[in-house]
Amino acid sequence: EEHGISPGAILSPGDHSDMFSTNSDYPEFTESTHAWAVFADNPSKRASPLDRLVGTIIICFQLFTYWIFTSEAIEDYQKGVVPVTTKHSTCMEYNEEPQGGFMCEAEYTNYFDALVAFFMLGVFLAADFQQAARVIRSAEWGTPLLFACLAGVEVVCAFISASVSISQSLYIGEVTDAVEVGVGLLFIRELSTRAYHGISDKKKGKNYATFFGVCITIVVVGLFSHGLYEILFASQV
């Protein structure tokens, strides 16, 4: 007997919905597709092979995005360039092509600036590191351990990507950008939660067709809009 339901009981649609909701409360990575990838081998968690596939795809996409951010931050680090600005009046005086009067925005940063950025990062990721460690320690050898380690790698890569991006912003003196890039990049970690809520349906269980239909539509419209905006707004030089 689990959750007050006897093994031989016949579930009504309403009972099935309640049971689905309860079994979706995984011990770690709750309400995220990470849980589907990690706990699919546990029959009591009702995660299907398709659920695991979706959870794995989300993790792999996150890892790819982290790699893009990290490689770009490293490239900017190596270039060592900093943004410069000029007054609006100067820009207008020289027909938007000023020859001088530039101001460098780079400033010296200190450990307090770094503390602010990394403290926010630490608060955001502390629970995820704890969950990943518990999942890996409790996972059985074989496939469960493999997917537990995959979830753990995603958390570690999130930290590496955010820390490199923060460090690069601090290096060129952009303190507020360091905070923003750290917090903004960590929204990538929310992809699994957003996907979970988009797919989960209390009445139907999991509604993959609707979620991916809407998702693909947004992607297609976004790609079309990008080309349209370039035609409409990009300066014709």
C-alpha cells in the first residue's frame, strides 16, 4: 500500500490524477525533468522511457548552452577589450562617427564586488549541489548512477559557466554586469522546471503533444521574426 491506495485497488480518473501528482514529488530535483532522467529506473516514480529521454535532452541542451557562454567569456577574456562610450552631443557633432572624446567604462573591482556576485551564485546553486550529491550517493550501480552523475555534471557546469562569465565581467570592471550575467545565465537551469510544468497535466498525465507543438511554433515564429527584424530595423550600409 502506497499513499493510502491498496495494490489491488481500481483507480478512477480522479484517483489516478492524485497518484500521478504525488508520485511526481520526487525526493530530489522536484518538479523538474531532471527527476525523470534520474529516477526513471524506480517503478514507483512512474517515469517512462520517454520521460527519461526528454529529461536527458534538456540536460544536454543545458550543457551545450553553458559551453557557448563559457567559450565566449574565455574569448572575451583573452581579447581583454573593454567597452568605451562618448557623449551624445559629440556623437551628433561628428555625424555619429566621432573621432575622439571617448570614455572608458572599465573600473577597478575588488573582492567585495566579487563577493556580491559569487554570493548570489552560491545561494542559487547551493541546494542544487546538495541534491546532486545526495542523488549520486544513493544511486545504485549502473544506469541509475550514470544518470545521477549526468545531473551532477549539469550542476557543476552551471557553476563553471557562471563563474567564468562573472570573472570576465569583473576583470573589465563591469560589476553590475557580473551580477546580471551570473543570475541571467542561471535561468538556463530553470529550463528543466519550465519543461516539467509545461508537459505535466493533472488531468491527462503528461501532455507532450501540446507542449512540443507550442514550443516548436514559438521557435519557428522566432526564427521568422529574426529575419524580418533584420530587414526592417538593421541599418542599410
